[in-house]
Amino acid sequence: MEALYLLIPLSVLVVFIALWVFFRAMDGGQFDDLEGPAMRILQDDDSVQPETAQSQKNNEK
């Protein structure tokens, strides 16, 4: 029974800390755009990049 006198306030403190961390992340913009990076993966990029001098040297070897 005596353990509850310690565990209940400790668990309430942990909940408040977790809520504080969550709301700090919300205010910092952590959850602003959840779908943008996932959609960028699916976008097709067919443009061909020009070869650089370094890549031409590597292809000759």
C-alpha cells in the first residue's frame, strides 16, 4: 500500500511530462506535413541529369 503513495504521483508526473513534450512538438511544427514526404516518393522524376566531367572519367576506366 505504501508503494502507491510513491507510484501514483510519479505516474501523474510522467503523464504531465509526456503531454508537455507532445505539445512542444506540436508548437514546433513537428506534425505539420505528414503526407508531403510520402507523396514526393511517388512522384516520377524522368529528367536526365547531364554527365559531369568526373562521371565521364569514371566511365572511361
